[in-house]
Amino acid sequence: MSKFDDQLNRFRADDGAFIAALDQSGGSTPKALGLYGIEKDAWSNEDEMYKLVHKMRTRIITSPSFDGRRILAAILFENTMDREIEGKPTADYLWDVKKVVPILKVDKGLADEDHGVQVMKPMPDLDALLAKAKKKNIFGTKMRSVIKQANPAGVKALVKQQFEIGKQIVAAGLVPIIEPEVDIHCPQKAEAEKLLKAALLEELDALAADQLVMLKLTLPETGGFYTDCINHPNVVKVVALSGGYSREEANNRLSKNPRMVASFSRALAEGLKAQQSDSEFNAMLDTSIESIYQASKA
């Protein structure tokens, strides 16, 4: 059995472990480093900044608290994929050492808001990136767009774009995570979620049997709201983004959504500091991971 098939089976069989989102890139990297206790005067150029963030991610990934029992997969961005951890390419270290499935963030950011949504910017080099990812043993991808208003035309266009690119990713031999985030500050959040679910199910029903996707969705206003998506034969997994909720609030909402597991970024790294001793760091990370794992298992 191939590594890809092993990882697909892990996704299908595991109903408690969650996805660690370690994919802050570009403009979000200084903020992530700042929360970690490293200020902007610690680097003088982009390369130095990325070395620091890779050191942070390496500390998280190599921690004994970061284990395949509780963590199903980790989302990386390209710069992290291209680097090594303890002498192994990051994706290979994740799977071979930790039994954590590697996933790559592929989008290039968001376009300006139009019809109440922000679709993804063009990705002209996507085919080349997908080919590189496949060679580096990446299992799947992640791409994010954002719903700001309950605008039917906007939501439908956003979901259509996600699935069009998703099919391109499937054709390259990878499993895409479709991420149409509903902004938690959307004034009609529950209505936006109804529009989103209808659009998702329409696109899912149009897929061929072998076109498999995952969904990454904002924690909904109604518990169990996305069960129809979770049960869809083309969906490998539905995961939840924390979307700006605190870890406590995100965990509370997640526990009300059976078989939906976490894919948290800021909520995962909450409380981690560069200045902590290894024992302090590992204990804080263990507490975060365990709380998210328990909510994902609920």
C-alpha cells in the first residue's frame, strides 16, 4: 500500500484526532511570531523572519506533546515544506516520525470583497506547486476564501471557485481541503451558513465518485449543522476552523458538532512563548492539544 493510501485510510478511520494548522505565511507571520514572544526587531529581512518561524514550528512539531495519537495532520505553507526538521524534509518528518499527515496551504490570499465575499486571488503557478508537493510526499492541500455577508450570489460564486480549483488539485493526485470560511462577525451568520451548506451539497453531488475532498468550515451557530456534508460519500473529513474564537469558545462549539474535528491555528499556539523552558513549553502545548483533542472526540 502506498504512503498516500495509508494516509487516506488514517483520515477515514480516525474520528478523534485533529488537524494542526501551522500555515501562517506572508503578512500573518509577524503576528504569529509576536504572539510567540518574538518582536519585529528580531529579524532584518524576510529570510531571517522565515527562519525564526520555522524554528518555532520545529519546536512545536518535535515536542513530545505533538503526537500522532491526538494530531491527525498538519497544514504547512510552502516555505515550511521546503525546509527540513532534524535532517528530514518536513513532510517526511511529520509522517515517518510522528505519523501526522502533511498538508500544504496553496492559496495566494484573498481578493477584495465583492458581493459580500472574498474569493481567492489567482494562482497561476498552482500546477507547478502541486507537482512539487506531490514529489515531497504531501497528501493534500488547503485554500481559504471568506464569506462576509449572507449574499446568495456571492456565496455561490465563492463555492464554485473553491470546487473548480479543488478538481484541479484532485487531478494532480492530492486531496483538497475546501475552506469557505464564514466570518464569525458576519451579521447574518446563520443565514450565511444555510446558503453555504446548500452550495456545498450542490457541488459535492456533481463530483465523480473518485473525486474526494475535505471541508474546513467555521463552527456553526447550530450544533450538527453540517452532518449532511460529513455523511457525503465524496467527503473524506469535515474539520472546523476556530475563526477568531478563543480556544475555550471554539472547543465548546466543536463539542456540539459530532464527527467534526478541529483544525485550529491561533487556538493551538495560544500561550506558547519562545522564552519558556522546554518543560514549560511542552506542558503548555500538551494542555492545548489535549483540550482540542477532547473537544474533537466529543
